[in-house]
Amino acid sequence: AQTVTQSQPEMSVQEAETVTLSCTYDTSESDYYLFWYKQPPSRQMILVIRQEAYKQQNATENRFSVNFQKAAKSFSLKISDSQLGDAAMYFCAMDSNYQLIWGAGTKLIIKP
Amino acid sequence: GAVVSQHPSRVICKSGTSVKIECRSLDFQATTMFWYRQFPKKSLMLMATSNEGSKATYEQGVEKDKFLINHASLTLSTLTVTSAHPEDSSFYICSASRASRGTNEKLFFGSGTQLSVL
């Protein structure tokens, strides 16, 4: 079965510090996509970063980067220089065989 | 970037009435659109996959007669909640795929619709 697991229901970080959100997944496919989505209080789902499984290089988008460990099936998100606007629910998701599988989400709290 | 418009953002209706939610891709053609339901503090639950010009594919446990999906054009999909009841109250989100294969690698989300059934 294809699954995405986010083991941290809630994380908090001091403003300007760095935080890492964990995500593990399971699939038998060799080709797939991994995503991190952000859902702020407005509830608009926003794509943060995307990783293609066949690419070994970790994806980076400004302050957001991932640590993609394919063998370990791990896909963590690192947020550097955390800002108040980063406060949101973060969802890890996997596209495998045309199905998008979602993690349960991690609530990120930014302490000013 | 690509924009997906979802309307209305919030609707309150009486039990027994029907509610239509629209999802439009504003600057691209979406062969495939997805409808999700999200309960408070929970993840997204896929309800159905909508393909232009064909019948929607519903996930197990989703009543196709209650949640009618129409994808009549490449830019518009609608979800109609028929004979709504309080248990249908939820946040509904649509998304549209820009990828030619209809995969999720280029997925854009609407802003969601909060449905409250009295």
C-alpha cells in the first residue's frame, strides 16, 4: 500500500531559526513525485516545493529545501530563517501512479 | 502562475437543498480536475477525479448520486451537493492539473468552499 506519514502533528520554531518537518513514504513505484504543500489560515493550498524521484539532487526554493533520501523513503522539509508568514499546516504528498497520497499534516507555529 | 478560481468561497444552505460549487482554470486548459473534502484539522480526502467530456471517477465510499460532478469544458468543473444534510457540511477544495497526462506534477488548487448545512 502507498502511504505518506507525517509523524509530527505540531512543530514550533523561533522566528529566524531553522526548522525541519519530517515525512516518510512507502511505494513500490520507481518513478514518482513528492511535494510539500502549505495551507495557511486562509486555507488556500500552496505548493512549496516539488521533488522528482529520479533526480538525486535535493530541490530548493529560496528558504525552503528538502532532504530527499530515496533508499530510506524519507522526504523532509527544511525551512531556514523562519518568518511569521510561514505559520501554517504543511502537508507532504506523493504522486505515484497518477494518485496523490497525502500525509496527515504538521502544524507549524512561529514564535515571535 | 496558473490560477484556479473556486466559487463560492462560503455557502450556507438549508437541509434538503442543492448547492453547486464551480471550479475554473483561468489561464490553462485542465483535462483533469480533482475534488477534495477536508474536515477540520485533517488532511485532504479525494472525492472524485473529473475528466473533461467523460464521467467522473469516484473514490470508494463517495456517493455519486449525492455529489454530482460535471466537467463540461476544459476550464470548468462543477460539484453539486444534492439534497444537502448537516453531515455534508465541510470544506471542499478543487484542483486542476496542467500536465498533459493529468498527473499531479503540475497541480493548482482553488481557494476552497466552506459549506454549512443548517
